[in-house]
Amino acid sequence: MNIINPATESIITSLEEDNKQSIAEKYAQARRSQPAWSQVPLQERIEKISQFHQLLETESEMLAATLTREMGKPLSQSRNELKGARSRIAFFLEHSGQWLREEWVWQEEGLGEKIVYEPLGVIANISAWNYPYLVGVNVFIPALIAGNAVLYKPSEHTTLTGMKIAELLYRAGIPQHTFQVVVGAGAAGQALLEMPIDGYFFTGSYATGKHIYETVAPRMVPCQLELGGKDPLYVPNDNANLRQVAQAAVEGAFYNNGQSCCAVERIYVHEQIYDAFVNHFMEEVQQLKVGSPEAADVFIGPVARKEQLNVLEQQVEDALDKGAKLLTGGRRIAQAGYYFQPTVLVDVNHRMRVMTEESFGPIIGIQKVTDDEEAVALMQDTDYGLTAAVYADTQERAEQVLSKINTGTAYWNCCDRVSARLPWSGRKHSGIGTTLSYLGIRAFVKPKAYHLRKPVS
């Protein structure tokens, strides 16, 4: 398997992919190692993860450079991702003890009732390339703390990063058979589905997530899916800070080249402020620096996957054919690497794919609406349900809109934000299950109820 630098299209290195036999061997090793790992005291498991947390900081420059080379994320954003990952791990380090310890829920003379949280066993973490640290630590960190063994398949687009993660976990004291990297693309993921694994945790596209869900359903094991989004942002007419809102919206749409499940993918603006907002938005977009992701001042690097360039071009062509107006961008950049111009479309509507299908790139459509009711109807017109944002002067008006939107996360005057303290979950085609918060800690354990009655003397 060739690891390709999306900024230059050069081959960084080549790796041998795992096959069914090697994956079966890794599964068997994980199965044998898991009971011993689960018997390591919880506090000792937490201390080993704390060592990993420290190593992420010590090795951050090397890790950021590796991520930028193989995925194309600007180096400053790779550093930010590592910083964010350390913050999430700190949450797990601080709170896992509280939510994993046994709970006495009832005691009376002669009778006690308690809940004990046992690890699932061996779990598969089929992870994503767009934020390999952030989406990875949501799963393998609480899974390891809870006493599970992990078969971790990083995306084929960030395999080197996945191997660095394993290296640091081993240095931190995690047994090598307890956390194992599976190298490969779709065939390796399919092989994992054929193993008798105790839980599946996937981040990626709806189509792949649906396949995983249907494949493992007969085994009746936990299956969590963090899938895509077509996340809306609405600006009603009570907003007095349009320039600041435009700045936030541009960052929400174009950070990480728009390659985020919770990136702003469509914008609705009240007709009374529409023109002013678009003007401010364009001023911000025109300041975005496109170029080598290793350059200090670059905000837009290459997209990670060459095939996505075709998707973006087709969305632009479809929108223009149906009456949209292109304000900037609209095509790939003629140079080595998978570069696409930051693209803004107006006069858009829901007959256009750019407003209804996931883009996952540096492209955005801005649509005019007459009132909150129309905005809600359009925000709801999607198969996805990950996040929605409203930029309003009053919390009351924002919550009136957000309460009607079927998403797992709601934002008032912010967007494209994740907090370890809050549950991260999708609805409809955006997925099923929860990571982060105390719910995400308990996603990797199964409760056992104890009814304890003393014998009658």
C-alpha cells in the first residue's frame, strides 16, 4: 500500500497490508491479552494512559509533521489537533474513575444492590483520516482505560499516524497485544467484520457505516457509528455583528479544508441582511491563503483524497446548471497535489447537490430565506442530523430554532466545536451511539447488576 503525500502526489513510503490471516492472528493475540489487561487496576491503567498523554506533547512536532505529510492538513492545524487530543485525554484521565467504579445503588439490612461495569472485551476501532487523533482518542482511550483490547484500523490515508499512535502507547506501557494496528483499506476493514469481536466503533461515511451495521447486526454486539453531516448554519435578522459572524462561518466552512463531519456545509441568511453578510463573507474568503500545508501562513492545503476533487467539481457544475452564481473558486488548481479553490456559491436552493449532499471540501452555498420558519424547514430538509448552528443576538431566538432541528448537537453563536464534557452523537444518517462525556466513557463497558442478600442465620 503506497502512502501518498496529497500536497505533492509523491510516495512517502510503501507498507505491507494486513490480510485475513494476519488480522485473525492479531485478533487471537488481542483476545488472549484482554483478560490480563482488564485485571490491571483501573488507576494503573489510567496512569499508563497519562504517560501516553505526556508523550503526545513531547513528540508533538514529529507527530504533526507526519500527519501533515500524509493527510495534507496545514501544519498549524495538525498542531491544533494534537493539542485538542491531549485536552480530550485529560478529560478521560480525570473522570474515568468516577464513571467506571462500581456503584452501590441500594442497601438495607440483609440486602444490597450494586452495578459493576465490565469491559466489552476486544473492540474494533475503524477510524477516520480527517482528524485521526481527535476521532481516535474518543474511542481507543476510554476503551483501554475500561480494560478492553483494541484492534485499531486507521484510515489508509493516515496509516503512518496510526502507527505512531501505537508506538507511543507501547512506550507508555500498554501491552503490544492489547492495542494492535491493522494496516489496510476496505479489505482489511471487511476482515475485521468477520472476526468475533465484541464491539465495533466506526467513523466515516454513511454508506460504509450502514454496511458495517448490517453486517454485524446478527451478532448483536455494540456497534457505534459516527458518520457524515450536512450541517447548517442560520443567521437571522436580529444579528448586529455580521462581520464577526461571517468570520466564524468562514472558519466553520473552510477549516481543515472543509473535511470535517461537523463543518458548516450550508448557510441560510435572512433576506434583510443577506447582501451585507455575503459581502463580509467574501472579504474573509479572499484572505484565505492556499498553498503548501507545511508553510506557516497557509490555511487551505490539499484535500486528502484525489477522488474528492471530482465530487467538488460535479457539485459546482450541477449548481451552475441549475441557476447558482459562482462568487469565487469552483475548480481544482492546476499544479501537483490535490488542491481545490475555496468556493462560494449563491442563489442556491435545495434542487442543487451542494445544498443536499455532503461536500467534504472547501465549498459552501449560501441561501436567502424570508423568516425563521423557512430556515427551519430548510435546515431540516436533510437525511443527516449531526450539528446545527444559529447566530442570533438572543439565546431565546436561537433555542427556538434549534429545538426544532433533529441533530445531536446544537450551537448558539459558535460552530464546528466539540467538547469532551458533552456527548457527541448523530441522528438519522449521521450515526448511532455516543462518544465523549460520561456516556462515552460507559460506551465501552457493559453493566452487571448484583443482587446481594446475606444468608439468614
